[in-house]
Amino acid sequence: MAARSRSVVINVSNIQEPLALVTGATGYVGGRLAPMLLTEGFRVRVLVRSASKLQGSPWANQVDICEGDAFDETSLARALSGVSVAYYLLHSISSGADFDNLEAEMATKFAQAAKDAGVSRIIYLGGIANDQELSKHLRSRQAVGEVLASTGVSVIELRAGVIIGSGSASFEMLRYLTEHLPVMVTPKWIDNPTQPIAIINILHFLVEAARAPISVRGVYDVGGSEKVTYRSMMACFAKVSGLRRRIIVKVPLLTPKISSMWVGLVTPVPSSIARPLIDSLISKVVVDESKSVLNVLPPPPGGILSFEEAVRRALERTNVPTRWTDASLPWLPWDVAPTDPSWTGGSIFVDERTRITAANEQQIWKVLSSIGGATGWFGFDWAWRLRGRLDSVFGGVGMRKGRREEGVLRVGDPIDFWRVASIDPGVSLVLRAEMKLPGQAWLEFRLDPIATGIAVTQRAVFRPRGLAGRLYWWVLLPFHAVIFPGMLRNVLAKAESR
């Protein structure tokens, strides 16, 4: 299908640096690879269908953006012109049953365009395919690699299994299944061996592949430091997340189609994406040591992460931020890139309310700075005290801590069963809950000047842990509907009275 093509060069200066093309730059791997290549000294060009999708990326003004379509020869010619290394990170797994034919056609056009443009090397990220019984998804990945290498351009094909990192479809499927279901009925593939790898390690090998001598070419397996099963992956995720041990019952009757429909029902991952991922789990996805990437490329400086380390890193990097993001962008966890799907980053529940006041920033901030302790919580103080008493009964801090100093806030100060996580005086205040909870909670206030006064936004944010966390939030919703509007209303009324 034809598409218009536009090339815009932005802030690219040193012509001695190698030029790398990243396809799929609005995808999970490509959106992380592009800024890493910039950090490593490469000039970077990206081929995207719509440049607007990169508006939220902080590195967008440092790359050459070529807007076009990977099925269009004109777009490919423009994108590959002058390129030394081309990263092929395209797939069509969510495009329907005919995705394998689409992938073959797209790879054929790309390989020919790369040859015509004089590209020195193509680097392709595929899937480990060493089992005799391969899913349609893995067979298609394998075929794409063969097509890319068919024109004589040097190709390094890195074949990986499950990629562990917040935002990857495989990891998010693992996250939501484990968090939502304390008891699971699973297919027999739950005990098939696999070799998952951390996204940071995948990115390392992708960069090193561009630096390898031109004589290095061929297919290389990339895996984590250990072989695990999906059952042990869920057990490890539960352990690292602080969840109770998950009960898993294996039955032989669940087909990949039924399994993918179930995943689509209980997680935000669409069944169209879950199906090929589940199909791949039916195969034994482990590294063939004779084809290990470590035979030709150096390991990461800190070594290849274990599965537990990869999960811990992914979870630690998705904490709810202790500050607000730019008001013009959607509110996101720290490491969820603007190019990631909306279902990445785990479950977040938010109660948000905004009111406009004639009071100025100083008056509002003085009231907010007095919250808690002897001042109380601006309405329904009996409910807050009751919550503190219940917390004490169950071994929590309760409201015994009070405040260090009335009217003055510092980062790290206790405020009853909250702690000050972030302060920008006159702009924002973030409190982190320290009471006993089946999850993590934050209470945030932000002041934004507008033409008619000051818009004050109050946001209660909750990241649930397991099914208990979700039930906790839903049970408290009626109380939130009463307590939080009253709190914001009374804070502003006191500020206006000053």
C-alpha cells in the first residue's frame, strides 16, 4: 500500500558517526533502542508511519524522522539512503490470521531496498526457534530472517525468547495473570522450559551487533542466565511482588485459542497479541549453546541478569512517580514510554478532582502545608482517625506519628500515616501512604494558574497488590466519593477565607 513519505532532519551534526535506521521506533524495543544508540554515539534515523506518535519521546528532536510505510518502496528508499546499519524490528502479529504472509512481503521489500541503498548490515530481532514443533508465530519470525538474508546484505539475526521489562507484551501478560488470579487453571505448556531475558540485555546485544566486524553474520540465540518454566516465572513474580503463593492447576484441555481468549478477558493484553505469544510458549524456547550470541558478541558489563533480577528491575522502575508529569502529557509511570500501549505498567486506580479558586498560590499552599496533625484532614476527621485506629490494630503505624512541625513540610516528614514524598512549593505536594495496605497509595495536590484563578487538582492514586488490592479499592469507592470532594472543597474554602 502506498503512503506519502517525508524526511525531516533534526539536530544531526557529526557526519563521521555511523547512521543507523531504526524501524518500529514507536514499538516497545525500538522506542528504547533509538535513545540508547544516541547515547552510544550513533546518528539515528527512524521510519514511522506517523511522526506525531513520537511527540512524547524526549529524544525525538535528536533523530532524523522519516515518515512513511514499510510496504512502500519510496518510503524505504528515503529511509535507507546513506544508512550503514538498519534495524529490522517490524512485525504484524496483531494483524490477523494472515500475519505471516504480510511479514514475508514486508521483509522482502525491506531486504531489496536495503541492497539497493548499499546498506552494510541488517540487524533483526526474531524469536528462538530450536524446537521441532514451532508455532506459526515462530515459523514466521524464522522465515523473515531468511528473507532478509536472501539478497546478500550482511545480516545478524538475534533470536530471543520472552523479553522481561515493564511494557513488553510478554511481561505484562505475566504481570496481570499473576496479580489478578491467586488460583489459576492452566494448560500443559505451563511447564515447558524457556529462557527469558531482560530488555536491558537485549538492547546491549542489539547495540553491540552494530559494532561487530562485518565478517560476523548469521543467526544467534539470545537468552537469560537460566532456564525456567512459565509456572516458575509466575511464582517468582509473586514472590518479588510480595503476593501470596499462587495456586496453579494444570489441565490438558485448554487450547491456545481458549487460553488467549482467557488472557484477553482477565488482562488488558488483547487476545490478538496474546494468541501468538501463547502459541510460542508451546515450544521449548531455550538457547542452543552452539549458536549463543556470546560466541560472537561481548556480554553486558554487569553480566546477563537472572530472571528474578529482571523482574525486580522491571517492577522497581514502574513505581508511581513522586512528582507530576508535564501537564500536557498523559500521567504515566516513570519508565512507561510514550510509545508503549496504554495497558503497560500494571494496574493504577485514580480518584482525581479539580476545582478552581480565587485564592492565590501562597494562600492555598499555606493551607496545604498545615494538613494532618492537629489541623486534621479538612473534613471527616473521625473517619481518618478510625482508619488510623484500624491500622494500629493490624500492626501499622496508625496516626501516632503526627507531624514534625506545624505549617512546615520537608521531604521525608511524617504526617500521621503518610510521608512527604515530594514538594515543589506553590506547585505540588505528594504524600506516600505508610499504613497497612494491599498495595501502594499516594495523595497528590497540584496548583495550576489559569485565566480565571488557580486550578487545584487533588489526586488519590493506588497501585493494588493482587486481588485483595482491587477489592480494597472497590470497597472504598463510596467513601472516596464523600471524603475526597469534601477535603478539596474545605481546603479551598479555608484558603479563600484568608
